[in-house]
Amino acid sequence: MKTLFRPAVSLFVLLSLICGVAYPLLITGVARLAFAHAAQGSLVVKDGKPVGSELIGQNFTDPKYFWGRPSATGPHPYNAAASSGSNLGPTSPALLDAVRARIAALHAADPTNRRTVPIDLVTASASGLDPHISPAAADYQAERVARARQLEPQTVRQLIARYSEGRDLGLLGQPRVHVLKLNLALDATNR
């Protein structure tokens, strides 16, 4: 029994050190060297302080800011520890009620805007954390943001264009606007 126990324990300790310590440290080091920004959480920094992540949306509710997609996370919006969709199907009365309430909130924030509300402003993404909106959703909000900040709508639309991203590799995904970066640019423009 002793002859089997000692090699088994030795192998267990050796493999634990290799797989549990050495390998994770090596991979972390390589990631920090090769992909420094991503390895640190893809943080968005303003004045030397992190203000968010490029990968997780934030809950903007002030009319002077662009609003992102609704979040389905709990107990508070954009909770990265609780990433999930709402699991409400297209025929769900609860989803219909939530969409109607979100449309009403958008109309209340901008009563003169009678255009069709883009779908991504009233439905949550699959993760509930999406930091992007469509260019149509940004354009829908441009007049409200311009009025709230006392800016020309054209100035706001130029910022939307500057912070718009195309399809990945030219063909994957959809064109999108990063809400946090756009709002930070608005703050820098309109101090």
C-alpha cells in the first residue's frame, strides 16, 4: 500500500503545481504581454481613472446622455455578476408590457420625437450587458441629447459617426455605437 500511496501523492502535488500554479501564471503573463488591454478588463479610462469597460454597458438615465439597450440583469442593471437574458419569448405578455413601458419612457423623455423606436432601445440583449446600440438607436436619441446639452444636432450626429463601429472583419455582426465612449465624448465636448 505504501508503495502505491507515495508515488500517487507525489504525482498529485507535481501536477497540482504544474497545472494549478505554473500554467495559469504562464498564460496570465502571456495574455498581459500580448493582449494587455483585454487582459486588464478592456477598461475605459478617463482622467487616469477607470469609468467602465468596453464590454459591459452602463445605466444612463439622464436625458443629456445616450441610453443603451435595456438590461435584463438583476438586482440592478448591467450587473456583470448576473449576466442573463430575460428568457421572455416574443409572445410573452410580460415582454410586451416591458416594451410598452420602455416606449412610453422614451416618448416621455422626448415628446416631440414621433419616429419609430428602434427595437434595440426597448429589448434587452441575450447577455443583458450589451454596451452598444445601433446607429439608428443613436440617431433616434440625437435630438433629445442635443436639446438637453444645448448643442447643435449636427454636432451630436458627428460624434455618433465618430464613435460608430463597423462590422467586425467587414462582414461579422452589425454596425454599432459604443454608448459609454459616445457619452464621454459628449461630456468632453460640452463641459
